[in-house]
Amino acid sequence: KDLILLVSDTNQDEITRILALWSLEGIKHYDAKLMRALLATQSDNLRREAVRSLQSFSLSADLLANLLQGPSKDNNPMVRSQVLRTLDAVHTASAETIGLLVAACNPPLGGNSMGGAYERNFERYLARKALENYPKELLCFVKSSKSSQYNTSNLIWASQALPKEEREQVFVDLWKKSDQKDLDEP
């Protein structure tokens, strides 16, 4: 209880709160109300650490997806990339977690500058790396009606995580449905 109060205390400095969170994580104590508050805090580092800590608890894929919806769209690229690392580390997936990963497979931005293009490319890499852990779930997702909510280019990038035969068939199917015949990504 003291650790929960310490992590929750906004008068404490960020480092103290993070150390208390690590302690809760170490004893495998998950507090739903606390985690929701930490995922919404103004502190970028505390939000990132809250996302990272979720991999230490045995949460269902659906609960994890629900918790990570907001952080997956965070303004801070370190928080967004930690969402992808957490989804990679948990080794459990649902259609909703696959959806978060596919959403992170946005087309690359030009250049390699920090603050935009670099982060986008890194997030694409992390998303595809995580998707490699979930080929069955990814294939089901791509074949489901849920996939129609995502850009074809995201789905094509994500499908590169599938085994060769399935990847090629998914690509052909997506290409046929696509209005974007100018997709030129290798």
C-alpha cells in the first residue's frame, strides 16, 4: 500500500515515483486504477515506464490492448516505441493488439531526421518485429473484416512478418483490393 501511495503522489519527484513503480513490478503487484492513472500522467518518463511495466504482469491480450490504446498514439515517440516493445515482450495477442501493431506500420517519411522520419521508421521496425511473434493471429487479422479499417500500405508492411507462402498470398490479395497501384515499397 505504501508503494502505491508513493507512485501516486504527484508531489514526489519523477525518479522516486518510477523507482516505486519498479518495486511494485518486482513484487508483481498490479493495481488497475494506478496503472490507468500512470498511463495518463503528464510525465513522459512515467508514462513510458508504466507501459513497460505492463509486460511484467499476466494481463490478457484484450486488457493490454485496452490499456495501450492511448499510449499507442502518444505524442512522445519513446512512449509509442515502448508500446511496441511491450507488445513484443508479452507473447500474447488478440485482434486488438494486432490492430495496434498494424496501426504502427505507417508508410515511411522521407529522410532520416530525428523528430519524424527516424522515429517512424523505427516504429515500423518494432511493429513488424513484434508481429513476427504472432503469425497465426496476424493472418487471421488480415483475413478478417477488421483489416478493412487499416491502410493497405500498413497491412502490406505488417504482412511481411508472415511466413513466405502466406506473405506472398496476402500481398497478392491486398494488391488486388488496393486502389494504390503505385505502391512502390520493396
